Amino acid sequence: MNLLEVKNLKTYFYSDAGVNKAVNDISFEIPKGKTVCIVGESGSGKSITSLSIMGLIDEPGKIVGGEIIFEGIDFLKLKENEMRKVRGRDVSMIFQEPMTSLNPSYTVGYQIDEALKLHQKHLSKKERFEKVVDSLDLVGIPDPREKYGEYPFKLSGGQRQRVMIAIAMACEPKLLIADEPTTALDVTIQAQVLDLMNILQEKKGTSILFITHDLGVVSKVADEVIVMYKGHIVEKASAKELFTDPRHPYTKALLHSIPTPGITKRKAKLDTVDDSVDYLSFPKEIR
Amino acid sequence: MSDVVFKINNLKKYYEISLGLFKKPKIIKAVNDISFEVKKGEILSIVGESGCGKSTTAKLMLKIEEPTDGTILFEGKDITKIEGEELREYRKKVQIIFQDPYSSLNPRWKVGEIIGEPLKLNTKMSDKEIKERVLYLMEKVGMLPEWYTRYPHQFSGGQRQRIGIARALALNPEVIVCDEPVSALDVSIQAQVLNLLLDLQKEFNLTYIFISHDLSVVEHISDRIVVMYFGDIVENADVDTIFTHPKHDYTKKLINAIPVIEY
């Protein structure tokens, strides 16, 4: 059962220099309760794909074609005020930078409460407070009751990212989009945050769209993997297939360019993605 | 011993943080009594998480910061005391490659000027000789000669890092401190820069002090690894020992936290 189906999505950016086809006719599905990873380098269109789903593409960008079907509803046909109800309630997003995505002048609790205020109007103030405390507890913030009134600057990077996750999960969305949620974090904190996302998914059955360029992270979280290159999907496969039997030359180059303890030979030359190769000339590998 | 380039003894760096006029300042022990050696021609990595003191250690070795206590012997001489001409000589021998190739290059300067600046300041070479040397360095780091007159913004992150590397090489240094040189780069570009660093090390017989939080990269490139945790060195051993028989709990925790591809 698919929660989200993206069909022939095209998102272009217009400038004096011409048209940049950031997302150029891509299609994929996100099954219920599963994690789909999009991997690719900067400029591959992976973040633009996630922003297109959230309806956050702004001038000079434009979605010029395709469908984004979420439980039978095409997001691209919704009006802005209808889309606003979807965001935060059905689909929510965690951003890369925990240091800058929180508002420094509001308490942590207030910022989580905001999502509830907007989308769960039937709750009383007291109920909302308890819910916020529960969500802080769920993401593993110690002393959640005291932390409710804390300002973001008092929290470490890992804790801030947990707060971001708590905001995103507050209304129990069906789809969580995580755009490089651990890139700015230390490895041990990254491991904690990834574990947390896995646990939340198990508990709540949330589908996750995970954007990353770190293939190690992909192997920890993904059920399905989409490899993007210059606005196109060049390979789509289950995580196991992708790592054991990568088929597209670009995927292979990407996999072999990463130093991996125990696999790549120490101090040996790493393979690189070759700028002179036109990877789009190879057939797409979609399984 | 002649093959020891750096010998660091009981190095300490404390920062005082004022908590208000009548309160006692809080003391942050960024580097708390560490000792280690760097051998000639080796790649020594200093690893740890944010705030562990790895960058402070590098800054002390580069004499960007003054230590609170302790000595740093470079080829037998304590560099914590040197100044003037001696310091100039030291700075020629120990160079740095910075983490962020976007903010560490002057956007108003052409590539040729950026790479040639250390030569202009520190040698008596003529303009023509400097240009020749810059073009030679550009070739060594894999840049085309026609890029000499381009500006940094015309390059991608990986190419910019090459500019930084060429500049660090300009004065024929003995030691290069690499402060997270690939962590701002895409994985595919990261591989190119790591390959380049390894090639150059062999060709010019360089010693690298490699500061990083990425253990997969460190495993690939290092001979020896120093693990830092809250200002202390918790483990110092060759790369094999660290990865196959880590002794300290923190080292084990770090290694287990690396997301490795396992199928």
C-alpha cells in the first residue's frame, strides 16, 4: 500500500541564464510505514524533490508538471490554504540545520505547542502541555517538564535536532520528510538520532522520506533507495539490492568513492565520480 | 631521535569564561595536559567529537593560540617561545589546509594571486619565478593552467580545496595540518581530494596532522590515531590497533557509531 505516489514530477527554476531543470520528470512511491532514501550529490535535485512534496517551491522555481498523490489527493491541485492544513498534520519536515531552524526567541515547549495549536484545536491548554511533555520525553530529552520552558540556545546540537523531531512528530504525521537530519551532528549523536527515528517509525507506523548524501546512513535506515543525478532518478532498488548489486555506473562510482573500513584498501586510490562521463547516457535501472 | 618532528609535552590550554562581575570565572579546560609525538613522514589523525579539543590542539601547534602551559618541540626546539624571524621560518615549514573552501579563500583575488601570496611574502623570487612555481603547483594539484586568472567563485568546492592545497604546498613545507579538509565536500569529491592528499604526501615526503571527526576517512588515510575526549587523549595507537583492538570505551563507542554499509 502506497502512502505517496510521485508521478512525472518536474520542478524547474527560471533565470536570465535559462531554465534549470532541477527535478526532471521523476516518479516514485513511498509505501506505508517504510523508509525511502533519496541519495545524490549537491545539485542532484534531492532537496528540491522534498520541497516540491511539501509545496514549498517559491519563485523563481515552479512545479511545471506531474502529480503528487497522497492518499488519493493530488497535492498540486490543492489551494494554498488547503495545503497549509496538510503541512504539519499529514506531512511534516525535519531540516538539516538544528542550529538555525528553531526560533531563538521562543521556548522549546512553545514551538512544539504551536503545531498542536494549529492542527489539534479540540485539545485544551492542559492537554496540549501534557502532549508536548510526552513528545519531549519520546524523543529522549531528559527532564521534559523542566525543558519545556528552556530556550534553544541552552540545548546542544543533538538535543535541538530532537526538538525538531518532536515538532515534526507532534501531530503524528503519516509522512515525515527528513532532509539531511544528521549531517550537522557528531557520529555518536547521529547514531542516537537515527535510532530514535527507527523507534518512532515502529511505534507510530510513520512513512519516512530520508534525504542524505551519506551512504552509511542509508544502509542504517532505508527500505528503498532512490539514486538521483542531475535531476533524474538513475537507479531505484531495495537497500539490499542497491548495496549488494548496484547496476547503474553512477551508483557504482558513488559506492566505491567512499572509504569503508574493512572494504576499501587502506591508502589505496578511491574510485571517483568521473566528471567526463555522461552518466545519463546509460539506461536507468529501476527495479 | 631525529625522526620525531613534533614532541608535545603536557600541553594545556584553558579558557576563562566570565560569569559576571563578582562571580568567579569558569575555567574551560579545552586541552588538558596532553603529550604525544608526530614522526616524520607519517599521517597522524586526531579524532574526537565537537568540543573535544582537537582543533585547539591544532591551533596551538600552528601558533595561532598560545598554550596555558606545556611545550611543543618542533625538530627539538620549543616553538611556544619563538618569535620574529624564527617564527617566520617556523610558519614556512608548517602549513594548514582549512575545512571550509568557501570561506577560506579571498573572493577578490585570482587563483594565481592566492597560491602565489606566500611566495611573495616569504621569498625573494621574481614575479616570473613566482608565476612558474604557481603553475607547477596548479599542475600538481590537478588544475588547468588557464584557471590562473579565474576567481574562487568560479570553482566548485572540490576545486577550491585544491587551491587551498596548492597554497599550502607553495613554500615546500615539512608538515601540513589538515583541519577537516574533506568534511565540507560531497562524497564523490571527497574521494578525489583524499587521493590527491595521499599522492602529494608520497611525492613530497610530507607529514600530515589530520584533524577529523569522520572515522571512515581517518581509517583510510592514517598511520596513527590520537583519540581525544573532553580535552584529554584517551587513546594513541596505530590505525590497526585502534580499529581492531580499541582499548578505551570511548574509542569503542566512536567506532560502533560509524554507519557502515553492511549487507
